[in-house]
Amino acid sequence: MLTAAIYIPAAFAEIGGCFCFWAWMRLGRPALILVPGCLSLVLFAWLLTFSPADNAGRAYAIYGGVYIAASLIWSWLVEGQPPDRWDMTGAVICIIGAAIILLGPRG
């Protein structure tokens, strides 16, 4: 549960921060939108430091699966583009991969 409490908000912080840059560059929003975008990216990086993984690389690998699923949720809720069956299949595979990395026995 602690893992989800870290990775899920981290994913939405990163996606939100990156979306601010997307909105500025691709949607013509004012450059001022970069301020909350940068703050959101700082929040993302800070949250990942609380990962229960034993090293940064593993923490980022686990996070990758969560990020993919969260990106599809963002696309649906914020951008109005619901995921299709291929999006969902890919996200499930990624979450399973992240769970294997997180929960796999270590010697």
C-alpha cells in the first residue's frame, strides 16, 4: 500500500508537469504555465525518493509500469481520449512487470 501511495501521486505529478510543457509548446498556452509544471516535476522527483526499492534504478523501473497506466488515465480524464483495448492490454502487462520487479525474491 505504501508503494501505491508513493508511485501513483508521483506519476500524476510527473504527467502534470510534463503536460504543462506540452500545453505551452503544443497548445499555445502562456509560458507562465511552466511555473506549476516545474513545481510538479520537483514534487515527482521528491516523491520517488520515498520508494521502498533498494536502489534508484529499480525504483524507476517499478515506477515505469505505474507511469504507463497513469498516462492512459490522464489521457482519458484530462484529454478526453479513452484508452482502447490495446492501451489497456499494454498497461496491464507493464503493471505485471512492475509487480514482478517490486515483489520478486531477492537473495
